[in-house]
Amino acid sequence: MARKSSKKRTALTHIDVKGEARMVDVSAKPATERIAVAEGRVVMSKATLGLIISGNAKKGDVLGTARLAGIMAAKRTSDLIPLCHPLALSKVTLEITPDKMLPGCIVRATVKVTGPTGVEMEALTAVSVACLTIYDMIKAAERGVRIEGIHLVEKKGGKSGHYRSAG
């Protein structure tokens, strides 16, 4: 059963008793299947979205390039976020859906691993980089593009169990 996080944690896991940053020791934790889903939006004008959908953006295939960038970013998360563990990811998928009502693109990443620690940061990194790639590829057509709402949608596995965002 999905639940909102109900545990109040008083200690930050990446801060030691002296208040210094540290990498969490996960060596005693069992390897379990862990999945995280993250989402974000790239908001733009209808005209710019039309360029993406029609395949007429100057830099080429916006959605395909952003999808690859997100997958590559998930695999490199520990190189970007100092205290993240390097993980042997078993699955990374990026779904990028053009939305005419937004107007813009909805970016969703699903990341899976069997290991002693979760993949929330990998999913969030994948979404962030995919959104940034979309921005980079269309900025010549529109400078006012906005990246919004990057958040964790769901996580499964591990000691803290199943989490699903309320919104």
C-alpha cells in the first residue's frame, strides 16, 4: 500500500555527529529491488511546442536527444552529486510527452536497481538533465522557456517502504 512518508526523521543521514558531510555506510543493508519515479515539466509557447512535435527544431530531434541525455545523466548521478553512491542501474526509462494544454513537455523518469540504497537521486537527475536538454535545444526559438515542478513521484523498496507523492 502506498503511503505518504509518516516518519519524522530528526537526523540528516549525510551529516555526522560533528556536523560534517559524510557518505552513508550502506554495507550492512540488504540488496533489494528499488524503484523511483520522478517528473518535471518544460513550459513553452504553443509555437515552440509545434517545432518540437513537427521535428523542425534547428538542433534536431529534441525529444530523442533529451531522452538519451536523461538516461546518461541517471548513470552519472554519483559523479554529479557528491555523496551519492555509484549504482549499477538495471533500468532507466524516460518518457517525454508533449502536452498542448500546458503547453510544453512532461518528462518522467523511472529508475530501477537491486542494491542497498535507493535511486531517487538518479530519477531526479534524469528528469533535470532531460528538461535542461529540451531547454538547450529550443532556446534559440524561445528564451522564456521554464523548467518547473521537478519532484519525486514514487519510490518503492528499502526499509522506508513505498512512498507516493500526494500531488
